[in-house]
Amino acid sequence: MKSLSKKFIVSCLTHCSRRVLARYAPSVVAITGSAGKTSTKDAVRAVLARQYRTRGSEKSFNSELGVPLTILGLANAWKSVLGWFGNLLRAFFLAYGPRVRYPEWLVLEVGADRPGDITRIMRYVKPIIAIITCIGEIPVHVENFPTPRDLAREKSLLANALPENGMLILNADDNTVSGMGAAHKGPLLRYGFSEGADVRASHTQIMYEGNRPVGLTLKVDAIGKSIPLRLPDTFGEHNVGAALAALAVGITTHINPLRCAEALQTLVPPRGRLRLIDGVKGTLILDDSYNASPVAVIAALDTVEKLRVEGRKISILGDMMELGVYAPEAHRAVGKRAAKVLDALYLVGTRAKFIGEGAREEGMATTKIKTFDESAAAGRALEYDLKSGDLILVKGSQYVRMERAIYEIMAEPSRASELLVRQEEEWKKR
């Protein structure tokens, strides 16, 4: 019955979304990839908002339900019957009632959990700019596809949805993504650190206030100009990609690059995406707890390696889900990278045991590796071991609920609803 109700709601909201898009004809930026969609969406929205009325997906609304909710400007009503009834009324009013002041631009995340997902959404969403962030060798959701190549092919369908003059923006640092431009006949921009990128970052440095990292500075070369850029509270070169993609959108839409840079400098990273939080006993927590894929976990460990700290580098890592037969290999690869970066490793979940195996194979002592069935227990155990100056990276798939580990070691648990992901009552009940 629940499935039938959801199908009915999705059908109604999709119908209204088609009508709204036809009625108001907003320009659409569509974003897909195995990681970095939300950060890129937020950066693009910030840049476009400097010059246009803009709406972006709330949180990570990128599914057959989330995309219509964004188009219609509605919130997730969760299990509330009255809430969904109200949403349907508002949707039909927007689609068929008096005209309103609708956004000029929509910035939409588009997920691809299963074959056909992107095609289904692109039947009614017609982007004029498409961004593909990254795929990686073993992308998340690969368990629902025959091979990683098939998943990459599904993501590439976003480019096929563009009109002839549509702009395709690709990550030059991901070989799979960069190659997706070969068949595109329209305008194309690549961004990244790689030589030949049209929007290229260099001279990246971590900013510090005392011993606390506070963000990044870098130089961006694009359209014959060099743009200095400061990204407060942003860490990791992979997160620079979101800013570069946004600059590419700014170039495409003729927004002054300096205005783009100003917008990006005021951007606050989403909760659970490599945000720095104060921990107990004078520690720092690098909260990357929203979700996890192999490419994202490796990137987070690369970030930890480059950060200067007074104490130890520790991580609580949870299972990476939806990897299918590739799960052992992917988790072992994370463990091998972790062994080169970390002083201690706390693991959560059944699949995370392969992280431990990889770490031991790379030389990490067994005494430095501890395993737990659930994340809160890992947090409580770590609290006893922490010392002033330690840095703790926390990351894992949504299913493992790694924010619960952070709650156990954060300096101000009373601010959890402000600082951590999944603090809504509906999430807490799960």
C-alpha cells in the first residue's frame, strides 16, 4: 500500500512539474556523478543567485521524488498524510493557478541509483547546462548495474539530454568523466587541476588560524584570466571541483568572474561534507558523515594527510554500501590508503572488516584497529582514547549513520541539530 501511495504521489508531482516547466520555462542546470553533486549544486546556485532568481535542490533531492519537489518548491512531508495532501494542493495550484514569480534558473541534482533513472527524469527535465562531477573506478550504486562501465554510461545520458547548443561541463581530473565529451557536438568546458582544463585550479594552499585549518586559497585560470579564490571552511582538493564547476557555469551565463568568486567565498559547505567541528578534549572532527563512496573516502583521506595537526590523525570509517561484488576490493583499497595516513582506525559495520584487512596488509598494527557493530559505540570508545590536538575523520554510508559517532565526541552536542546531518525527527526514529 505504501508503494502504491508513493507511486501516486510521484506521478502527480511529476505531472505538475512538467506543467510548471512548460509554463514558466526556467533555464535548468542538471548535475550528476557518484560524488560531489550536492556541493556542486550549492556552489552553482550561489553563483547564479548573484544575477538571477535561482532555486536549487534542498539537501540532496535527486530522485524521482526529490527532483519534482525541487521544481515545485516543496518540502518532504515524510509519513504525514496531511503533509502530502498539502503538497499536492500546492503543486496543482502552481501548475494551474495564477502565475507567480517563478525562478529564472533551477539547479537540479539527478541521481542514478538504477538503470533508467536519468532517462526517466530527462523525459521532462530539459537542461541547457549539464555537469558530471566524478565516477571513480568503483562507483557507488554499482551493485545495481552489470559493471561500473554500465553505471558510467547511465550517468553520461545526462549529456545526451542537452540541446545542440547546450553546455556540457566535465571534471577533467576523472578520466571516465572527461572522456564523456567525445560525442558531444555542442560547447564543452572541462574543469580541474589537470593540464588542459578550461577552468583550471593551481597553487592550492590550506589556510590556518594558529593550528586550526580554516579553508583553502588557490588560483583559477579561465578565459584568459587569473582569479584568486578563497574558500573558507572548505577542505580537500576534490571539493575545489565544486567551485570550479560553478565558475564554469558563471562563464557560460556571462556572470563576471569576480562576482562568481565573491559568491563562492561566502558559501558554507553542507553539513556532513568535510565540515570541521570542535571535538571533546581540544580535538577537531572532520565531519564527512553524509555518505560514502570509494572515490570520496580516498579523497577524504588525502585531505587528512595534507592537514597540519598537533596530535594524531584518527578515523572512524563505516561500511560503503551498494558496491555489490566490488565491496571487498573497494574496502581493502580504502584500508591500504588509511594505513599510510592514520595513526588509529575505528571501523563500523560488517563490510568495514575489509578496510581493516587492507590496513593490516599495508603495515598498520592490529592494535591500532578497532571494530564495532554500530557507530555510537565507536564514538564512545574513541572518546576515552582522545588527546588534545587529535584530528578525527568520520565517514561512512548513510545506512551506518556515522553522525551518531560524532555526537559522542563533539564538544557541543547541544548543537547537534545545527551541525550534524539527519537530525530531523523522522531520521532519529530510524
